[in-house]
Amino acid sequence: MRIGELEEHFQLELEEIYDIDESKALFSLAAENVLKLSPSKLKMIRDISLSFIDFQKLLSILNDLKIGKPIQHILGEAHFYGSIFKVNEHVLIPRPETEELVDWVIHDLAGRADIQVLDIGTGSGCIPISIKKYLPQVKVTTIDISSRAIATAQENANMINTDVKFIEADILTYKTDLKFDVIVSNPPYIRALEKEAMHQNVLSFEPHIALFVTDDEPLIFYSKIADFALSNLNNNGLLYFEINEYLGDETLNMLKDKGLDTIELRKDMQGKDRMVKVLVNR
Ligand code: GLN
């Protein structure tokens, strides 16, 4: 079968769960991985026939996609901010919204030397590793409650050749004398009441500990991290959060109640309230 024909076969077989653009993107990721090709190369060779082995590999990926498995779990990797990260069932698949947060931090910190950055709840390590990759002069530490997530993030740090320090701890109880200049976090923020609107493949395959908070305390991580920032950030420190799109006002009010000034609430590329930057003066 030719590559272009198989792409059409993917669209047909996946039409119940994915629209045409999504199917095309999924086919492209699968084919890039199996054939070791760049997306532009792939477009040029649509008429070439697949070898039997590559054809079988791509069909097996298609079967996994049909049961709703995320492509990143099937391939064991995810693209994030110009790097490829290993992912598995112990970590959240890095999202494009988080790339926007990382982009914000990297632009703000460019040119600053000798500063300490802490990422809280690292998962795959996508945030701290990307920061360190593009700002090698910055010292980067990260914490996560899950030893398996840390093992995955450590592998990613090695693979991407970045020097990041890892701490295994629960941010809800963690205390330290270490001081930082910048804290970044994309903590769990989805309320149980939002579950119904979510894709089955997220619910079935991604770690719930990384996604969910209770309906009565949806800002628990933000509040704890803000307290931590008040005690562990140097003066004029910065705190960056990815936030729940429905809880922008609540998040800002909670921060204000603690005496923290939000410098900016930013929307993501879909126009949803998605990240905040806070100045921490003590
Ligand atoms: N920091 C990681 C990410 O942004 C993990 C986030 C999480 O598990 N809540 O992907």
C-alpha cells in the first residue's frame, strides 16, 4: 500500500473518534516515527509503497488509536517546545498550552544569569528541561510527588542533555530552606464536575493524580504553592502558573487575599484564561 492510501485508511477507520485534520496529524506522527522521516519529507513521498514491516507497524498503531489510546502513549514520546520527551502512564502528556507558559518564562528570563528556578509537579519534566535547554545559565530544580514521574523526567533530562536537579516531595507538605527567584507550576486543576466534558482517552490513559482536584478545594495546589512562594522566593521573585480556564477570577482573588499582585493573566491560543504571572514582594 502507498503512504497516501494508508493515510486515507487512517481517516476512514478513525472517523468516529477523530476529525479529518486530527487523523491526518495522527497519521503524520505515526509515519514520522515508523519511517524516521520529517513531516515535510513525508508529504513528498505519498506515492511510495510501504514495506511490509512498516505497513504492519502502522496498522498496529492504528489499532491502538481505535481503542482511544493517545498517540503519545502508543509511540512512547511527545513533542514539546522543540524536543521529544519520553512519556508513559505515570506522567501527563505535555500539552501545547504548557508550551505557551514555558515560552513566556523563557522570554522573561532571557539574559538573566545566576538565578534559581523551581518547577513544581514536573511530570515528564517538560517545563524545567525546556527552560534549562534554552537558558543554560539558569539553575533549575524540580519537585514531584511521584518517584516514577521523577524517573521519567530524569531520563528526559539525560536524553535532552540538560542538568536539572530533582526532589521527590509532596508540595502540600514540603518545607525547605532553599531559596528561588522564579517558581513555575502546572499543577492538577481539573474539577470532578468537569470530567464529563473530557475525552475518554484522557480519562482512561492519563494519570488522575496529575489531572484532578476536588470540587470543594479546586485551588488547593495554587494556594499551597503561593504560600511556598511567599516563604521561599527571594524578594521580587516571580511565580508563573498554568491555570484552569474557568477559575481565572478565583485564582486572582485567592492570590490577592494573600497580598500577591498578579502582573498579568494571559489567554492561551484558544482564547481561554490559561496562565498568570505574579510578583512576589516580601
Ligand atoms: N508539569 C507537567 C506538565 O506540564 C505535569 C503537569 C501535571 O502533571 N499536572 O506537563
